[in-house]
Amino acid sequence: MSDLRHRILLHAYVTEKAMDEMERQNKLEFLVDRRATRQEVRRAVESIYQCKVDKITIKIVRVGKVATVRLAKEHSAEDIGGRAGVF
């Protein structure tokens, strides 16, 4: 199961906008597998980083599929971003 979770979340997607959303709106962005659904992304983030996800939006960009994950208020996007390799 852990191999599957790590194949869904490829890596953190870091842009200036993503960094601003992380600080202001408690959101993180991940480049995900093109076949991944919102539910699969939610399960992968919650199990890998032990946090609660409020909402997920997904967009298709040139580099692939990007999932924007808004975390619950009790979890800090900056702390989880540090573990995800944003910094």
C-alpha cells in the first residue's frame, strides 16, 4: 500500500503562488499521477503526512496534474510542507 501512495503523490509543486497559498490559506500543492482521483490523493496525503484534508482541487497543467490540498485548521501547511520537501 505504501508503494501505491508514493506513486500517487509524485512530489511537492513549488511556485510563488503555492508558497503564498501555503502561508495565507493553509494549502499545499503536489504533482500527482495523471490517473489519480481526488479520493486517492486525499487518502495518500492523510496517510503519508498524518493530517486531515479539508478540500482538494485538481488542475491539469503542462507539467502534469497538480492537486491543491487545503488542510484542516489544526494542521499547519508549513510544517507538512517541510516534511514534503518544499523548503
